[in-house]
Amino acid sequence: MYQLKTLVDDIANFTSQRDTELLAFNLLKSVSSVMSCEKTNIILMNRKGSLISRLSFDKNHCIVNETSVVIDDILKNTLEHMNACSQEEFTLKTKLGYLLIHSLHRDRKNTQFLVIHLQKKIGAAQYSVLSGMLSIYNNFITLLYESQTDELTGLANRKTFDLAISSVFDGLPERYKKVENERRKQSEKVVKDKSKYWLTIIDIDNFKLVNDEFGHLYGDEILIHLAQIIRSSFRDEDLQFRFGGEEFVILLSADSKMKCIQILERFRCKVEKYNFPSVDRITVSIGVVEFKQGTFHVTSIDYADQALYNSKNQGKNQTTFFEDMLSLGVAKKYDIEGGDVDLF
């Protein structure tokens, strides 16, 4: 029988996390101990039924797959059915035993599924312990998402951005190095193979005039509409944040500057042509810099901010790249090296 102290320690351990991926890893580790199974997975599926990522715990090793998630058709069809019907759990008979599937967490875009590989069905006592752990996990991750989400727009908030970017440079406790190393190896492979990243700051032009003429409630409505345009214009893997006020930040993946320009130009034109209620025209100014791990995130933000203000000063409703400003000699590049920097 699973020891009570071990169970309490596991729950305390995974609810001490503030990174959702490390939280999921700890849940998988705890579930594997409770169920005495060799393999557990957390699979992320969006509302359209596409697989986003898979986190696997197999024989005390954690594997992160965020590029090409492949599962067999029977499991995929089951997840699609559960996703469409908001079904909470399902047991699937296989040639090797059973798959116990639980819906862990749903948000606006995605559903998390826990998939446990079993040789035989579990007893009532194990099921009771598992249900309790999953309830705690669901409650905790809901609170975590709420604390990391901008209440008005539903995008990730400024605090989440700072923590996410800082984690690139900060060390992790020893027990998390395996999962983090796996994630970084795969992330580095993706960057090497096909992608660069671009830190993009988006600011609504003349937003103060909108608030002054129509009121802050209408200004809030503009922000909600713009957030919807951002969601429809960028991919799920492009990180999207509201920094506060009328300022938004996108960490955009594109394999070249030209591709980045095309993506941002489509977005800018879409905003310009969008039929915002009561306002004839809303436009945005954009500042961009290539995001490199060797440069501190606060420095990259400053570069993108300089580019944004150049867009504003040159007539608004346009995009400026910091690298273009460098080539014209109207900006100077600098790097902060070593030490801890906290400007927020």
C-alpha cells in the first residue's frame, strides 16, 4: 500500500512548483509511484484536436516532446472524443493491458490529458488516492493559470513573461535538471533546424484619445478585440503576453527576418482593417528585435522598445526592427553580462 507520508510529500512537492511543465513532471512521477506503472504521459490537445505536446515519465526518466507528437489512432480518437464531449475519464483496453485516461485541465485553447499505462485494472483504494491527487492538481493548476493570466484579455501577463524568460538564465534545483535538460536539448534542436525567435512589442496608437473620448470601459473593449486578433494572427507556440495598458508582447518563431516581416505585416493590416465598434480606425505600432539567449531579456526588451518608439516617431502604424536602426546608426547595441538584473 502506498505510504501516507510519501503521498503527502509528493503532493507537497508538486504543488510547490510555479512552472507548469515542472508541475506536470512531478505529477507524473507521483502517479507512477502510486500506480506502480512503468509509463505515464500528459498529452496536450487543442480545441481543434491537434496534438501540441507530450510529457512522458518512463522508468524514472522524463521526456518532453513539443515538435512532432505521434500516438496511435485508437488513443488519438479517444482523446478527440473526450475533448469534444468534455468527458473526464475513460478506460481503454489494449493488447498489453489498459490505458486509464483522465482529463486534467481545460482552458480556452487546450486540454491536458493524463494517460496511464497499466497491466491490469486498479483497485478501489488506488483509484481513490489517484482521484484525490488529480483533484488537488486540477485545483492548483487552475490557480496557477489564473495568477499568470491577464484578467481582461485572457493572454499571459507580465509576471509570467518575466518568470519564463528568467528561467532561461537561472539555475534549477538538482531534481529538475533531467527534465529541463531534455526540454532545452529539444528547444535548441528546433532553433538550430528551422527557427529564430523575435521579441515583438505591440502598442495601440493614440489609445489615450480613445479612452478620453469614449471612456475606459470602451477602451477595455478595444483591448479585448485586439487580444482576439492576436490569438487568430499568431500560432499557439508564439508566446503572447499583455504587458499592461495598451502594450502587448509576442515571442515569435520565424526562420528568417523576411518571414517575420510577413507575419507582422499581415497582423498590422488586419488590425487596420478590423471593424472596431464606434471607432473609425485603430492602428498599432510595432518594435522588433531578434531574441538571442546570449542577450539578457531586459536588454532585448529595451532594444524592442527603442524600435517601437521609432515606429511611433516615424508616423505610427508601422513596424521597426532594431537591427535596421543599428545599420542606420540611429541606435547603439550593448550587452549586460553577468550578475542579477531585475528592472521590474
